[in-house]
Amino acid sequence: MKKLALLLALGCVFTLTAQTEIEKVTETTSKSDIEGHIYFLADDLLKGRDTGSPELKIAASYLANSFRRYGVKPNPKTGTYYQEVKLKRTSPPKDASIAINDQVITDFVIISAVTMTANQDAVFLNYGLADDYQGKDVKGKVAIIKAGSPQTNDPRAAFRLRRTKEKLAIDNGVTAIIELLNADDDTWSFVDHNFNGPSLTVDLGDNDKSERKETAYVLVLDKDGNMAKQFSAAKTISSKIAIGEKQEDAVISQNVIGVVEGTDATLKNEYIIYSAHYDHVGIGKPDETGDTIYNGARDNAVGTTTVLSMAKNLAKYPTKRSALFILFTGEEKGLLGSRYYVENPVLPLHQMVYCFNSDNAGYNDTSVISVIGLTRTTAENNILSAAEAFGLKAIEDPAKEQGLFDRSDNVNFAKKGIPAPTFSLGFTSFDGDVTKYYHQPGDEADTLDYDYLLKFFKAYVLAGRNIGNDQQTPRWNEGDKYEEASKALYKVEAIKN
């Protein structure tokens, strides 16, 4: 009987502890707070929060003052809530023209601008992959290629092959690449918006190890693939390419950073990073209503607010591990803020044992939370139980073909070896209500389901608390592609079976 009484007592203690954690989350997470943050960040006043814009600085100030109001400590390196991120803005050449076999090309974007004026022979190289160069004389010529690969011509998948194709072209002595993209009007509008305006890159100064050779790289709209058919059948191809000088200038943006110290004498030396990007894509092509402001409520005012909710909770109820909150600039321009951060950390990277990123496109299932990389770390159960506590189910990435793990700020931490999944709104496929709002002017605050968001936010906060209090330090699962980088960072041996 005594043993039974003891077991019952222990059961009550564990239940009470679990209830206490849920109560802490519920106390600090409210629908009104969530709405307040999202409605402000997605307001037309901020003009889509474009990186480097005055409106993004307004958003940064709002976020910094939210940290201050909660009692979160500032960036330990600066004493402020900011980290200056040095960027380089490159404006595309004003003068550029392309003609192939005397056919003037009008719909094109310059992805990589290299000043040149040349009349050169061109060669059609199918997809421009390694096998396509076999037995071909391409040195000093222009390569005309199709976007994508034999397996896929999806525009996003095609764009991820860009670096591979560029390196192959340079290694084989190609002077310029003209890539033919078979795309509909909406897709081409997105491409045009993103590449025919100024582009931003990180300026790492003396730390920049990314120097590489470049060749001119031009993306051409090829509706229905007609040009590809024409040039693949041509016996000879001539080209005339003129690309003027690009203009460069310096831009300063901000990552917003805060810290909460942990309560455990030992575990407080380990940090959980809670991160999200707060920028969006700014102003672009009007939709059918004439709206030109891409407000970015889902992407990523929701993710930003997720981190604010975590900060408010931990400032009042710290976990055993310490917390580092980072809200990134420049994600939409190529994960710039996070790339800058991992090369200029405010605290040693080896003390960062987990990066709990939050990024979103949209949702089409309000019964789930989609966690990109859920099953890749030992913290999986901490997230699963947190979602379940609020009536939701956490699921792994349901659209791996989209390459989402590599398209958000988490990947820059993963490359350093830090376990880094991304907590996202629930979707079971990357279509429907996800693509309806993704990078569209209609992504407004008043289109969101705030009852679902309340559960979603509570699940994130509880999951963070679970990870922050767990005696086991989170790690990549054995065999993960980032395990070797993790071993180097933390100087630990692989777990033996």
C-alpha cells in the first residue's frame, strides 16, 4: 500500500508540474496580443517591410521595444536590441539587350550581371547539366539551356540548380548563360519582381570567404517552350549580348536581438535560439483589386509574433537553459540576416544547442502544425507533446519537394551544426490556401484564423519550454547530414549503438 501511495503521489506531482507549465504558457499568451502584433507588422503603413527600407526600421524599433517592455535583456555585444547587418545593394544594369539568331528578346531578367558587349556563337546544351557538356565545344561561347532538369522543371526546383549550372559553365569556359524558363504569367511576374529590381547581398568584409568566378546569367521567359524547341533544332546559333555596368551601394539593416538568462547553474550556459525573420517583399505588381502592398501577415508576421510570445513567456518564467531571441532582416533577399549573424555571433555558437525557427507561407489544415525537420533531432517528442497539449498534431514536412528546410534562416545554423527545425503553420500540401497567400498582396492580417493561431502559438511556447528544461541536450539524430558539422562544433563523439 505504501508503494502504491508513493506512486500515486509521484503521479500527482508529475501531473501538477505539467499543468503548471501549461498554465505558464496560457497566462502569457493571448489572442489580443497576437492580433496586436500581427495587425501592426502587416499594416499598409509598413509597405511590405522590404529589407533596407525605412518601414523595416520602424518594424525593428517596434520589435526592440516589445523586448524592452517584456523585460528581455538587450544584445550583450551592443547594449541595444540591434545588430547592424551590413549589406551591399546592387542595381541591375540600366542598359541591357539580348538577341539570338537576330530574334530580339524582350522578357528577361539578369540574375548575374557581368559587364559585356559581344557577338558570339551560341550552343544549345539541353539542361546545362554535366552530361550535356560531353563532347561539346563550348569554350568562348554562349550556352543556351532549359531551366530545371529532366526530372523537374518546377521553377523553384529549377532555380536551386542555378549554382550547379553556373559552375559547370565556368569550368567549361562558357562566357554567358541564357536559361529558358517555361512559366505562366504569375510565376514570371514573381521572377520579374524579385530580379529586375535591386538585389542585396551580405557584406562580410574580411570574413567574406565567398569569392567566386561569375559569368553573365540571364533568365528568359520561354512560354510553352517554343524557343527551346527552335534552338534545339537549329544547326547554328548566333547571339548578341550587351550588359552595362551594375551600380553598387552600401545598406545597413538590423537583426533584432534579446537574451533571457536560464535558471540552472549549469544548463544556463546552453542557449536555445528562438528565431524568425521580420522582413517581407515590399511593394510589387498589383493584384486584381489594385493592391500593391505585399503585407506578409503569414510570412512572416506570424513567425515574428511567435518569437515575441516566447520572449514574453520566458522573461516572466525562465527555463533552465538560457534563451537568445533573434529576429532576422533580409530573409526574403536570400537569408541575409541569418547568414550575417552566424559569421558575427553575439555569443559563441558552441553554446547554442538548438535553433527553434518559425517561418510560414500559409496553412490549409488547422488541426496540425508542420515542423520542417521535426524528425531530425532528439527534441521531436518535446514538440509532439506540446502540440498535443493544445489539441494539435505536429507533423514532419509534408512537401519535401519544395526544399523548405533550405529556404529559411534555420539552414544557416544547421550548416554550422546547430539542430535547427522550423515551426510552421499547418499544411498537408504546398498548394491551395498556402499558395493563395504566399507572397501575394492578399496576405493581410484580417484573413487569419486567430482561434487556430492561439493554439499554434501556445504549442510553440510550450515546446520551447520543454526543450529549455529538458535535462537532455538536444542533438541531431545519428546519421543526419549535419551530424559531422555538429560534432565539430560541439566536439562530441557520435552516439554509439
